Amino acid sequence: MLLHFIGDHIGTIIVLAILMICVGAVVRGMIKRKKQGKSVCGGCSGSCSGCPMCGRCHANPEKEERKTEQ
């Protein structure tokens, strides 16, 4: 029964496995970039003035200075 199911759906199973490997590689890469302190959202140039995620992907240097002063 199980072998019959696998035989009938082998193409779908292979495509699913390839897709899962690709998604896993992307997520792993995002985690590595985040741990390195880089932007996860891609080619961030560090200029936050026009970015819709302004203030969320980079630490605010003024806030960090205030924390160390206290």
C-alpha cells in the first residue's frame, strides 16, 4: 500500500523534497546573516532614511549610548 502510494506520487515527492531543501537553505542563510549582525532583508546599504523598516533592522546609536551612560 505504501509503496503503491510512493510509486504513484514519486514526482510530487521529489519536487517537495527539492523545495524543502531550497527553503531550508534560505532560512539557514538568513539566520547566519542575522547572527553576523547583517541585515536579513537583503541589500541594505545602511541608509535608513528611505527604508520602510527604518529603525527596526539596525540599532539606534543614540539609544545604545544612553544605555551605556546610565
